[in-house]
Amino acid sequence: GESVGLHLPTLSVQEGDNSIINCAYSNSASDYFIWYKQESGKGPQFIIDIRSNMDKRQGQRVTVLLNKTVKHLSLQIAATQPGDSAVYFCAEGSGYALNFGKGTSLLVTP
Amino acid sequence: GAGVSQSPSNKVTEKGKDVELRCDPISGHTALYWYRQSLGQGLEFLIYFQGNSAPDKSGLPSDRFSAERTGGSVSTLTIQRTQQEDSAVYLCASSLGGELFFGEGSRLTVL
């Protein structure tokens, strides 16, 4: 079946640095991609999404990049803060079906 | 309510017992999902409801798992004859299309 995976299971960055979390997907039919943030003991929270007709989308301190040629998705967090420490999941899908990756744990150190 | 509400937040049960997990979606959201998250793992799709359409049950791991959605709103996930491998966080999400809004989850521990 199709799969979504992450290159790095854990990422440690210093406060103030930029973070980049990567995700590979294999379903070329996917047309919708989302990043979620999950803090300990909580449900996933939406961060940003992107449709397949775009290759970049920016939010507040976050940017999502989509490279359909190599089926790669990345989340960039600018000026990472301690509150950004969490597990980040990418998800890809088409229609209502969303397939989630295993997540990357981001640890922000002072 | 303002968000997706799930209950109970924690459930400890003995192997072989049945459990029911409840989800109150955001009012007006037509789509409702159940996912399972095992420790340190990603989200495993279980079931999807959309309006009055037949649900997509393709993710249910066995016939011990079932779910209902009454009146297009509240949903109940039932696990019969629980096994230790059923221990996980069960997440419910609702949507109007696109972004999914998740609840805090129900943590199930089967002893």
C-alpha cells in the first residue's frame, strides 16, 4: 500500500534557530498535504496545509514546501521557540482519506 | 461545543471486557473520523463517517471493532472482548472538508 514516512525521527534545535522537518510520500495521486503538531497528551493540531497545485505556502513563522517531482514535503519553522517542542506529523491524501506519517519529535533547547 | 470532545479521557479495562468510547464532533461538521495512535507511532485510520453516506470501515482492524454515528453527530467506537494490543490512544476528528479538528483522545489501557 501507499506510505508516508519521515526522514528524521528526532530533531534537536536551539531556540532561535530555524527548524526543517522533512517528509516523503509515495502516493502520487495525493493532492492535499497537511502538517500537524502534537504536544504531549493532546490531540494533533493543524499547522498548515498545501494543495498539489502549489509548491510553497507560508503561514506565521511556518512554511511548507512541496516537491512533487521527488514526492517530498517539508515544514520550516522560523526562529524556533520552546513552545514549538512537539511531535510533528505530515499527512497526505486525496478526498477525505488522509494517511499520516509516524512523526518527528522536535526538541527546542534554550 | 467549541471543539471536538471525547470521553472518557482515560479508560483502564481488563482483557476480555467491552469498552465504548464517545466522540462529540464540532457542531455542523459533517465528516467524522476515528484514528488509533499507539505509543510513539503515527495515526492509524479506523473509520470515516460523512453525512448519511455509508461509513468507510476499511481501517477497522478486526470484527471486534465497530462504530456508530447517531443523527449525524455523536459517534461511539465500541471494542468488544478487548485485547492488550488494543491499548492505545483513540482519536476522533471532525471536518467540513480539508482540515481535521482533533479531540484530545481517549487513552485505553487493557490489562
